[in-house]
Amino acid sequence: MYQDRNATDCLTPKLLDSLYSEALVMADEARSMFEHVEADLPARISLALSCESLKVTTRLMQVIAWLLNQKAYRAGELTLDELYSDQRSLGYAVASDEAVLQQLPAHAANLARASEELYYRVHRMAARLTRRYHDAEPVHALFDRIERAF
């Protein structure tokens, strides 16, 4: 199968490792923080915090899964076509509501914002890479036909 490095060139191994480390550290911070939620919070704030913890976790797991797929491609475990299949795309993650974040403890709100910022950085990168891949699809098909012919 034809492997077009141009569809992944902007995601260097160093950047990939950096983003992956950032996501893992943030996921660990989220787990720790949401595990030790203050029990004396008002019910409304406690519920908002629970909802935000789900949003943060979802964002981070979507990012980590996408980055792991990128790593798998670079390790030769996935083809370019598999990498850009719908099943391996960056999943949807709900945005936080700033009005709600302002009511949460500062460390929780800051973590939610940081996870959102990381998700959107990766989302922009994923969109750019996907566009490059789809722009090159006719070339992939031609190289696949040539490979099968020989």
C-alpha cells in the first residue's frame, strides 16, 4: 500500500510525543482532581463539576486515542488508509460553558480550559492532515493500481 508521508509530515515524532505526554499528564491531573472533589460544595456546583469532569475526560481520551493511532501508523501498524478511516478520526467533544466554569473551583475550571485548548489544537491538526490526505487520494489509488499490476 502506498504511504504518503506528506499527509503526516507536520506531525513530527517530537511533536507527537510532546502532545501525547501533555495529554497523559492532563488526564492524570483530571483523575486526581475529580477523585478528591470537595464534599462541601453546593449541589448545583457539584453537579456542574461532575459534568465538566466528563467533558474533560472525553476530550482527553479522544486526543489520546487519535495520537495513539498516529503512533501506530508511524510504527507501521496501520496503513495511511486505515489511519484516515472514519473509525480512527478525532471524535467529537462537547465544549465547556464559560459561565459554568466561572462557578467552579479555579483549579477545575483551569483544567477544563486547558483540556479544551489541547483538544482544539489537535482538532486543527487532525483537520489539516485529513484535508491533505483526501487531496492526495487520487494519487493513492493510482499507486495502489500500479502496485497490484506488478
